[in-house]
Amino acid sequence: MKTSVSTADYLNRSVLEIEEALHMSLPQEWDIPPALRESMMYSLEAGGKRLRPILVLTAAEAVHSNSLARSQAMPVACAIEMIHTYSLIHDDLPAMDNDDYRRGKLTNHKVYGDAMAILAGDGLLTHAFYAITRSAALGTPPETALAIVSDLARLAGAPGMVGGQAADILGEQGVTSLAELEYIHLHKTSDLIVFSVLAGARIGGATQQQLESLQQFARKLGLAFQIQDDILDLIGDEAKLGKPVQSDVQQQKVTYPFLLGMEKSVALVERLTEESKQALADAKLANPDNLMAIADYLMNRDH
Amino acid sequence: MKTSVSTADYLNRSVLEIEEALHMSLPQEWDIPPALRESMMYSLEAGGKRLRPILVLTAAEAVHSNSLARSQAMPVACAIEMIHTYSLIHDDLPAMDNDDYRRGKLTNHKVYGDAMAILAGDGLLTHAFYAITRSAALGTPPETALAIVSDLARLAGAPGMVGGQAADILGEQGVTSLAELEYIHLHKTSDLIVFSVLAGARIGGATQQQLESLQQFARKLGLAFQIQDDILDLIGDEAKLGKPVQSDVQQQKVTYPFLLGMEKSVALVERLTEESKQALADAKLANPDNLMAIADYLMNRDH
């Protein structure tokens, strides 16, 4: 199955909108050392699928389809991209994965040095929380903005993404069980996807029951996304991926295809995607079509 | 002038209270990789003056002297200590200052490795924002909690502490002007002191005018604090400082005594302290005595 033209078009339009907002997200009037500002913006504007911010915007509209929800969601969309970006900067450092390239460009520390890369990451992580307060300035109720702060601090923090990274590093030579690998994937990847969907839905005014169904949707979607990444690393097209295939194999990373085999991994992506779509249907949103389309798009992507 | 017995007693009692709260600040029920949890707590519980959290608690009580303000301020007191601690962990890394000891103990990366130290710092930074949301759960109005999130994200972020760190690194061989040194000190040190005083005062229910006077108080207090640190590095007692004297000289750091001479630096600490106390008096708080006493204590400390 191919991604439909209208879905591709929706995603492309969203990317442009998000990149414009990201470009403006660090106030010009703030007195920031130029090298630090440049280093932060270098990575924030380095491209990528912008999947997480798209999910924030799309979830907000799915619950409450007017343009106000989308504009109130935009600062939070920028926030999650700042978190994702900082995690890549720190992950690429020599002390962590020691990567020289990311998306075909030199990694942050290769351009600005290790010290500035650490600080650029710290700056982006901190600024994400400022961005959430900007959503309140656009009319998001303070209780809602505060719930989003709390979600982000958990899902991106030690019990979330940072915990997933730590487990990944600790287990680098030793992950042998599916349970360990699932912990890493759930926290390294799913938690930010869960945050994105919940934050958008909160801004759209979702009920508690809707939030619970959407959490299931996002959790399964995130896991399917990560397993698909593992699969593409083995059989993908280098030009489309923007990185060498089989880099996980070379780095001796334990992946789903490694533990389960390719056939079962492909089937698992399909099953998780179907289950995520069922959870989304259970949420009974006003306008779920774009979220549904994103689930299909992720399963069928080739990069 | 010596610190009075009652001030010393107040500070000691506050440290005990804060250390108890810090010990409980990372929920036991959260599923965090044990090595990450241990690394975060190792640095959070490594001692220190706990000046920033004491200022949060004391400012809250100074505006509104009842025990509710102090208990609502406690999670925010923990938050600023998490920020201060993460900044030390990242600052000590080989890519930054490359320090092996801090307060007489091995630095985080010497015990847990560079990768885990980076993640422990990221985890503490992120968790600080969670702690602020806990203050709202204790009754701090959501608008107030959100203003505190916004303050922290600015004052600890790229236009604040992270910017000060970046300027410090960029200027390491080249700081020649007092203006540059003031930028570094204001952001590396004063900004977190300003945050602490403002956050406490917000929880106590300060008026806008009081917040403005308190911002002046904290800014000057922070600068005096940092210059006093520079002075103690030159003439202090190693046993009391817990680090070798003249380490700044060995590291060829440009300091106030280096630029102004010792006599003028001592006079500047006195002048800034007097000005800070005047700004504090201008705020006309219900109960300013402990804040006043802290200003005197900082000027007269020997470690």
C-alpha cells in the first residue's frame, strides 16, 4: 500500500508550518552567546520527518477540529521537537554513540565541539518547557499547560526517554531478552510519541477516557515505528534512509529482527499498527482521519 | 562580623529539611534503571550549602509567613537544587572543566562514566520541571506554577545559566573586560539566585512591585556571592573550602580579584551586599529578617 496523495500533502504542509515555527522559537531579543544560539538552531533546523510535532498538531485537531486548537498546539509541537533534537545531540556525543553524521550532516559536536554540544542540548531541553508556557499565552488553560509540563517531565525524563537511553547504554553488549528490548524501545521511542498525542489531545480538550485510549494508540504506534526502523536498517534503501544500511548490525545492536527474525518482525509491525488503529477508533474522536492515515503511513514508509 | 547563632541555626535546620525532601524527590514507584537513579541521587545528595533552595523557602516565608507557603515552596526548592546539581555534573565532564573531585567526593562521571553522567544531568534537569508541578498539587495556583516554569526555563536556559556557561567556555582564554566577566557571573550564578527568590516570593503571593524589588535584591546578592567565591579561592582556608585554594589561578581563570585587585573586590562585595539589602527593604515584606540575615551571612562566610 502506498501513502495517499492527500496524506503526503498533509504531512508536507505540516512540516513547512512546523519548520517556520521552529525557526522563530528562540526569541531574537534574548541575549544569548551567538555560538550557543547557532549550535542550538543548527540541530533544530537539520530536518527530519518532524513526526512528533505533526502528531501534536494532528491530535489537537482530531479532538477539536478548528484552527485555534492547531495554533495553541504549535508551541508544544516545537517543544517536543526540541526534546527530540537535544536527545539526538547528546546521543551522538563521543561519550555516548560517537556519531559523526546525522541525516547526512555533521553532528553538532563535530561542528561546535563537545562542550558546546552538551550546552546546546541542555539549552534545547530547558527551552522546551518555556515553549509550553507560550501555549498558555495563546489561550491554553493553565491547568492544561501544567498537565503537559508534568507529562513531558515524566515521559522525557528518568522514568521515560532518559531512562530508555540509560537502559540502552547499560545493555549495549548484554540485551538478550525481548522484555529488555521492549523496555528500551518503549522509553527511548514510544514515550515521546505518547507525549505528543496526549499533549495535542489535551489542548483539543479530550476527555479522560479519550486520553486513555489515545495513550494505547500512541504506545503501540511508537513500538511499531521503532520496529519498522529496525527493519529498514536491515533492508532499506541507503539513499532514502540518509545513512548506511545495516549500521545496527555493524554496531552489534540487538534489534527486533535480530531476536525474532524478519518475518515475525514484519508481522509484529502490522499487528501493532492494527491494534493502535483500534485504540484510536475506541477514542471516538471528532476527526480521527489524519491520525489514522499517519498510522498507515508509518507502517508503509521506506525511510 | 560573625553569623549570628540564630541565623546559623535557621540555615542548618533548613538544610536538614531540604535534604529530607531531596531524598524523597524521585518517586520510588517509578521504573528507572537502577544505575541511572543511583547516579542522579549520588550528586543530588552530595551535600553543599543548599543556598538556592534555602532562598526559595525563605523568600516564600518572607512574603507570607505561614507554614503552608513553606511546604508549597519545598518542591520548587528541590527543583532548583536539581538544576544546580545537573549543571555541576555537566560542568565537571572531561569535555567541559574535567574535574575529578567536587566537595571532596569523586565527580559523577568518575564514578558512573561519562555517558551515565550526561544522562543523570539530563534526568535531573527534566525532573526539576516535574517537581514544580508537585507544588501545584500542594495548592500553589496553576497560574503561579506556570509562571515559575517560565522563569526557570528562561533563567536556567540559553538566555540564563546555560548562556553563562557557554560564555565562560567561549571566553576561557580571552575574557579581558569586566563587562564580559559580569555577563558570565550574572548568568552562571545570579540567574539561579534570582529564580530562587522570585519563585519563593510568587508562592508567598508577592505583588508585581515586590517581585521587581526582589529581583534587584537577588541579582546583586548573586553577584556579591560569586565575587566572594573568587576572593575565597585566593585567600580561603582549604579545609573549609573543601578544595585547593588558588585553583582559579592554576586554571588561569579570569576573576574579579584578577581584574580589579583584591581591595576593590572586597569593597565591591560590601557595596553590592548593601545595595541588595536596600532593594530588599524596598520590597516591604511582612517578614524579611531571614533574607536580610542570609545577605550578611554570604558576605561574611569563609567557605
